[in-house]
Amino acid sequence: AQSVTQPDIHITVSEGASLELRCNYSYGATPYLFWYVQSPGQGLQLLLKYFSGDTLVQGIKGFEAEFKRSQSSFNLRKPSVHWSDAAEYFCAQIYGNKLVFGAGTILRVKS
Amino acid sequence: DGGITQSPKYLFRKEGQNVTLSCEQNLNHDAMYWYRQDPGQGLRLIYYSQIVNDFQKGDIAEGYSVSREKKESFPLTVTSAQKNPTAFYLCASSIQGRDIQYFGAGTRLSVL
């Protein structure tokens, strides 16, 4: 069955520190993958997407993600976290005509 | 300004009542989706529609109904058969299936 796994429910980082959020997908030789961000009580905003090509993709707000087929992973990274990055982050994969989401990782930023 | 509008932002349901959540988009997208979000469970697909007058059940369709009479509108009805309706509901649209989905701001439904 299709599934997207985000192993970390919560992550806390200091402002200015680097960030890596983990995501593992389960389906497809060339998956369509996404990272979304959600602030409390709001909808989801697309950070970046991977459909094919270069395995390192750049997104908005200084985020990037690396697709690693050998590890079935699509981890999200940011070199220096800002307090405004505190939110919930969702990894997602297209399966057929549907988007399957991970359970989310809540990012806390401490000053 | 193009986007997806969900209304109302907050909604309360009484026992045995049906309630309808509105979702309108002016992006000229063919596909529209409804998701339910519960804490710690990510988003789960309720219904989706690839084209006007057609829709398919998602993973948790029981207790919900939809219609797609116009391209820009995809209302969701939470029926009295849905015994645990308290959740955050998100509507999304995409140009076609297997494409980037864009989300509305959500409706929070609570039971009185």
C-alpha cells in the first residue's frame, strides 16, 4: 500500500541552526513528491516539488530537498532557520490521481 | 486575485444535522479535492472530482457527500451519518489530476 512516512513528530531547533526534516516514500520508480508547510489554522502552502530531473530541488523561503532513490527518501533542508519557520511540514506523494500525505512534522524554533 | 475560497471559517453542527462546507476556485482548475485533517494524522482524502458532474470517493467517504455542478464549485456535505465530524476540512484544486494541488484556508467544524 502507498504510504509516506515522516519519522519525526516534533523537532526543535535553535534560530540560525540548520534543519533537516525526514521523509520516506513507498511507491514508484520515479515518484512525484512534494513538501508543504502549514501555519496553525491555515491551509497548506507548497514549498517545493520533485517530478524528475535534478535530484536537488530548490523551493521558496530558502528550503531545498534532495531526492535519493536508493534510500526512498526526500528530505527537506534549510541552512539557517528563522523563527517564522515554526509550523507543521508535510511530505506528500502522488499515487494515481491522489495525493498521499505523511503525518506531518511540527517544527519549533527556540531563540 | 486567483485562489481557493472556503467558507465559513468556523462551523458548528448540532446532533442529527447535515451541514455544507463551501469551496470555490477561480483558477480554472479541472480537479478539486476535499481532505479531513485530524491532529497527528496528516490529511486524508474524502472525495475528489476530476471533471464537472463526476466525482470519486477517497479513503474516508462514509458520512460525507459532494456535488460538482460547476467547474469552480465543489461543496462538501457532512451528513448526520458522520459520527465524528469534528475536524479541520481543507479543499484543494489542481489543473488536472497528478499535478500540484493548491489549498484553501480551511473550515473548522465542531459539534455542539
